[in-house]
Amino acid sequence: MPELPEVEFATQRLRAVLEGRTLRAVETHHPSAARALPSATRRALCGRRVVAVTRRGKIQLARLDDGTFLVVHFRLNGDWEFAPVLESLPRYTRYSLLLDDGMRIALTDSRALATITRVAESVPATWKLGPEPDAPALTPAWLRERLARRRGPIKPALLDQSLIVGIGNIYAAEGCWRAAIHPATPADRIGLTRLARLLEGIRGALSDGHRNAGRYHQGDRRIPFRVYDREGEPCGRCGGTVRRLEQAGRSTYYCAGCQRR
DNA sequence: TATTCCCTGTGC
DNA sequence: GCACAGGGAATA
């Protein structure tokens, strides 16, 4: 279930298990995984020590002692499962890392879209990724400057990782709702005041998500997104009806009452 | 800047 | 059956 709060949580769990450890073996368990991480690369990873585990947006990075990186992306469904090597492989394991302390890290993903790749040192620094949502440099003025040169509606723009990194489909919609901005509003026609509210909305939604430790449910209670996946339900702010529309092939949820164009 | 595709599972 | 799924790279 990986939006940014989940990936942050996953990165912490990975760090606790992987940092300082040496890789004994790296295996793939699906053809698409083998394509992303060919056998020669997997073999070359044996004996490498993991120096640091970090995150950039929704990308998890493991820096190795030879200066290269393992690059992990969960996409829609990925997750970690940690267990001693003696236990059986979890269902939907696509990659597994065997460590020198007898632990095994499994990347599970029913859809097999998650990837682990290996890149050279210089690559992560040059990726075209925007600032983190909580970066102080991310101000309304900066955002307006970037959006001024942009055609198209705001909500799909928020999914562009080169604008702001780490915002996914849920938080793009939730941020627009909190700022009372219609998701189809042209991105270049939102003024400073509303952009300030949008940033607040995105940050507020993310920090609520973070507080929930990256889970969508607590027991039986669904964690309350305000519009996401609530088509037809009444808006908690104005009582209007939550609608769904499609933008760039993805669902967008918004309140038809208080998010006016 | 919008589709198409990568995959498989779930729920109607 | 079919629509839909939280992402993103490749394509027109």
C-alpha cells in the first residue's frame, strides 16, 4: 500500500534490518524481476556491504560499499517481509536478499510491478526529481513559478515527480480537497494564496498519513481520507457529494460542492 | 500532455 | 466476465 507515508515506514524497517549487513545472495522469483535485475548483476552483489539506507520520494536507496546503489520502487503493491532464511518464502515474493546474519528480506508484490535495480553512484544525484513535500525550499512562490510554465490541470501535475517528489494519487486528491481547489483547475491559474493552501493541504494530509504509520486500516476502522474512494458519499466539510472523474487515466475524487472551478 | 503498457488480484 | 487498483516509463 505504498504512498509516501508507507514508503517512509518501509524505509525505516529496511534500514533496521539491512544497514551494515553484507549480501550473501540476491534472488528473483518472477520473470519481470529477473529483467530488472539480471543474474550477472545479482551475482555481482554478493559480498557487498550495505552502507546506508535512504529514501528519495517513493524510491528507497541502499548504498553499497562499492559506491553503487540498490534502487527499490514498490509501485502499487510492493512491501517488505523480513524472516530468517529457514522460513519458507512468503507468497508473492518477487525478490529476496539473503544476509550474512541469516535473515532474508523479501520484496512481495502480487502484481509484480515493483522493481529493484542497481545503478552507479552518479545516477541518483542526477535524477529529475522535485523537492520533498516537507522541504523548506518548497514555497508557494516556487510552486507558482514552476506551474506558470505548465499546461493542464493541477491534480495530474501534482503526480509529476519532477515537480514535487512523493505525491501519489491519494494525496494529490486529498491536498486539493483540503485547499478547496477543483482538481481540473488549470495549474497556471492558481494564485499564491491558493497555492499556499494547497501546500498546507498536501502537508497536512501527509502528516496525518504519517501518524497512522502508513496503514489504511486500524482494526476495522478505515483511516479517514476525506474524498479518496468516497464517491457518492457526503463531503465532511460542506455536505456536498463526492464525485469521481478520470484524469490522465487515473481516478480523481473531489467534492462537487466546495471544490469549485 | 494524454494514452498504453507493465502485471495480478479483488470485488461487483 | 468486467472494471478497477495507491506508479511510472515509454509512446504518440
